[in-house]
Amino acid sequence: MQRNASTRYPILLIHGLFGFERIGKFELFHDIRQALRNAGARVFVPHLSAIHDNEVRGNQLLMQIERVLEGTGAHKVNLIGHSQGALAARYAAAVAPHCVASVTSVSGPNHGSELADFLRKALTPGRLPDHVAETVVTLFADFLATLSDNQYQPQNAIAALNALTTEGVGAFNDKYPQGLPATWGGKGRERVNGVRYYSWSGVLQSNLLKEGLNALDPLNAFCRVLSGYFVTEAGQNDGLVGRFSSHLGTVIRSDYALGHLDTLGQPAGQLRTGVDPVELYVRHAERLSAAGL
């Protein structure tokens, strides 16, 4: 059956930490972008710093939104941000709501990440000094950038980590509260300043048998290891972000059987049974289209 995801406004898919558009022939959002285009959507992937704070990445996004608007003749865009990309999208919508029709958070740490809190505490004197960690991680990000299209964007590892902690995101939320729930685990306002807000995310399954072939994927195993550092949302996280921390605006669902990296629609997600992450994006584009967005 022919799908119709031809939204009124172009869609921008925004990557999170260590993200990129392309490295060689590998595209981060390849399957998602192709599926959306096949269903009639205009789709773009902005080039943001692989590691930096939310406002720096948000300002980079704003500049690229302007280019998309100029190139397409559209008046607004639909922003779909994965992980930290959701925070960049929220910043852009808060600063320039006249340019943004909707913000969708996919596995976004909208109330911070317990994993980031753990890593921040680990960077203390006597363990791994800040400057050592920053040098190592920034060099790695610069290496990724040289392979991708992000080589001209600045990188800052410690700024990125601080921006993803509960405290860091809390300060960010004080400035840009649009779409946030009033109560923990609740839903936020769907429409703020003319911008629609949505979110979805997943949780790792406690029973490996429910994972199917995906349980054999090394990225899934990696998320399971990281999941052990969660306390507040133990058993209710995707390995990097807690379920209720991901809530923003209208919560479509926050307990899909998906790990954090599965929601990028990469091969790990394609192995699973029951949940097709690429289908979630197409279905959401249809939702946006039906809403006149």
C-alpha cells in the first residue's frame, strides 16, 4: 500500500551525541530518510557538532534551518531529534518558533541522563581529570568529523557531558521549558507558541527472549551494560536515557521494546520482531501530515 507522509513542511532529522550525517557510504539516518522520502516527505539531515552543549548545537541548527527554508521556499520545518538532537530541536523552537512547525523528541534526555550523571561524577581528581577526558573524547570526535561532513564544526567533550547531566538539562529547561510535563512521568502541552511537541522512546526488555535476534547485536549488549548505571529509572531505560526523562509534549509511547541505538533505525532494530523503528518515523510523518504540518 502506498504511504502518504508528504508533510506540509520539510522534515529535519537531527543527530545526537557522536552523530553525523555520513561517514563514507554509511549514513546514520539512511533507512529512515529513505523510507520517509519514499512516502513523499522532504527530508534533510543538518550538520551539527558531534559533541558540544545544547545551545551551541541549537544555534548551528538554526542556521541550517534558514538554509532549508531558503532552498525549499517553505515557511517552517518539522524537527525530529534523536537523543541530544531533541535538545537542539527544543532550543531552535524556543528561540525561533516562527520557523518551527513541530518538535519531536526520539529517545531524548529531556530531563537529563543518569548515565551522564555517573560519568560526570567519575571525572573527579584522583580518577580521570577533566582535561584528560576532554582531550581523549574530543580527539575521537574530531576523528569522526574528519571522516564525515562535520569537520568544520567545533567539538567540546566536557561541555557536551555537562549539558546532558540532570543538573545541566535542568538549567537548560529553566530557560526553554516549552512542552515539558508539569509532573514527573506526565505529558506536556502539545502546542506552545504555535509549535507542536511530541515524543517517543523505548526501554530495554528485562527478558532477553523478548529481544529475539536483536539480543545478539553488540550495540544492544552495549546499551544493556550502560543500563546498569541507572538508579532512579532502573529497569525503565533504553541504556542511555530513562523512560520518563524522555517525556515531552504529547507522549506517543515511551516503552517501545527498543534500546537507545535501535531508535536510529540501524540494522540492530531491523533484526527485532514486533517493533520496526523505521516504521515509527513514517507513521509519525503521517501524523504530522494529518495535523497539517
